[in-house]
Amino acid sequence: MSSALRSVVAHGRSIFRTLTLASLLGGAMLLSACGSKDKDFYVEQPVEPLYNDAMDALGRRSFSQAAKLFDEVERQHPYSVWATRAQVMAAYAHYQVNEYDEAILAAQRFLQLHPGNKDAAYAYYLIGLSYYEQITDVGRDQRTTEDALKSLEELVRRYPDSAYARDARLKIDLTRDHLAGKEMAVGRYYLKRQEYVAAVNRFRTVVEKYQTTNHVAEALHRLVECYLSLGVSTEAQASAAVLGRNYPGSDWYQDSYNLLAGARLAPAEDKKSWVSRAFSSVF
């Protein structure tokens, strides 16, 4: 079981333990709604037994059933404290059966109605996870990846000391690496087609926005290739110099050094170059 799944399951159990003994006894006196057909969810029921039935379904890993019951708690008893709990638990149940859009909508509705609730960090976490688990390979559109990054960064910004922030930070790093990989793939495509200006723009994005990823050394080398092909030797030399200063033992630096040597040039720092300025602000 992943750390993310353990976190959401543990949180669900903690909410379950907050139920009062009276509510548990009341739920035991009724037939479980978990075996009902969909039309039975619209039968008016007392709020506590209905919520308990939803938690029972959750405990049996009947997540679709649980999601419907939690939604029903909110529909039938919108102004009760149980409705507040049901919103975030519905988001979790939807997430468990890969109904990510529904999970995101439920969590967002919870945050809109209860922004200061103690479970707000958990709701942000579910939103981030729901986007994160929809990330596709770098050959496809990365809008979901960008949404995942924004959501996870929002969680860390708002709740840096929460139980979910550590996992969110790890996923932020992976998400940024994924986005950098997409830029590299497009840049290589343009480079292969000898569309050097378009390729430079992609590799520059990696260098400026994703300096903590594993793609930067290659991006700098590709910039050397592009600038030499464009005849902009000073930028090629500056890119190679920054590459050598930050990744001196890498194969990418050796390749760049050889390219420059073949053109009777050598790596040379240029403080006016954008690449030198980009790295001086970080390293």
C-alpha cells in the first residue's frame, strides 16, 4: 500500500472514530443501505445512521457505494455537521475508484464551503493526488500535470507542516521532472527538424524553470548545439561554461566541449548571457 493510500485510509478511520456511541447504536438498528439499489438512496433517512452506513461501505472497500451514500448525506441533510464530514469522505471514496473528476469536484466544494475546516489540508491533498494520478506520458498534453503541480504547491504553501506536506513535496519534484521531460522531448523534436529557434525556447524553459530536475545538463548541451548551428557562438560558449561549472564530470559537458573544440572555440563565461544570469540566481 502506498504512503498516499495509507494517509487517506488513516484519515478516513480517524473521522470514523469521532462518531458518538449513540450514533453507532442508531446505525446498527437499521438495515444497511449498502445492499440497496440506487433508487433506495433517495429514501429519507436519519443523518447519523445514513453516515454510518456510508462508513460501513467504506470499511468494506465498497467505495462506489460509499460515495453515493456520502453524497446522500449531504443531499438529505445539507446543514448538519455530518454533511461537512460527508463531503470530504465522498471525495476520498470517489478517488479510491479512480473517479478523479468527481473527487476533485467534491473536495473543491468542501473547500469553498468550509475553507477553515480542520480537514482542509486533507481536501487539498486529495485534489493534488487526483490530478497527479492522471499524469500521462510526456508525448501527450500535460495540462493535468500542470494542474497537479499547482494543487500540490498550494497544499505545501498553505499547510507546510501538515501530515500531507512531505508526500506532496516528493510529488512536486516528480511532477516538475515530468514537465521538464516534456519540454525536452519537444525541444529534441525541433532540433531534429533543424528548427533551432523553437528548440532553444524549449531548452531555455528547462534551464530557467526546472533547474532542480535531472534534465538540465542535457538542456545546456542542446543549447550549445542549437547556438552553434545558429552561428551565435558567444551563447554557445556561455552555455558550455555554465554546464562545465555545474556538471563538470558529466558526459554532456564532454560532448559540448568537443563540439566547441571542433569549431575552434572553448567554453567562456559571459555575465551578459541569459544562461549565466539564470544560474547565478540559483547556484
